[in-house]
Amino acid sequence: MKLSPWVDIMMCAALIVSAMAVSWSVHESRRLTNDVQRLQAEHNRLHTEWSQLLLEHSTWGAYARVESLARSRLSMALPESGQQVMVRP
């Protein structure tokens, strides 16, 4: 049983379109995988930077450091008990 030539042409066209779609989907999958890997590397870099900034923040704001700077640069001292005043709301 012989099919019409139009059916053969349509089947070839469908085969070519299917092959092109597979090729495009493989290319897109590889591109997206590359993007994910790049974004994960960026995430790791930013996470490391954030951790370092948190450590730096805690170091700069440590009470011992603030007290040391207040004593040395501003000539501040803790008030004695007689100098303290309680303020009630």
C-alpha cells in the first residue's frame, strides 16, 4: 500500500521539526544549567561576604572596643555611684 506523496512530505517535515525541537531543548537545558551553576557560585560568594561582614560588624561594635575608644579618644569614664541619677518615666 503506497501513501500519497503529500503524506511522505508531511512526515519528513514533522521529522525535521521534531529534530530541531530536540536540538533546541538540549541547547536550552545546557544554557539553563550553566546559569544555575553561575548563580550558585554567586550565592556562595555573597554568603561568604555576608558572613565576613557580620563578623566585622560584631568586632567593631564590641563593648570592650567601644569602651576603649570612649576612654582614649573622648576621655570618658564610668560615673561613680554618687554621680548616677535615676530618671523615672
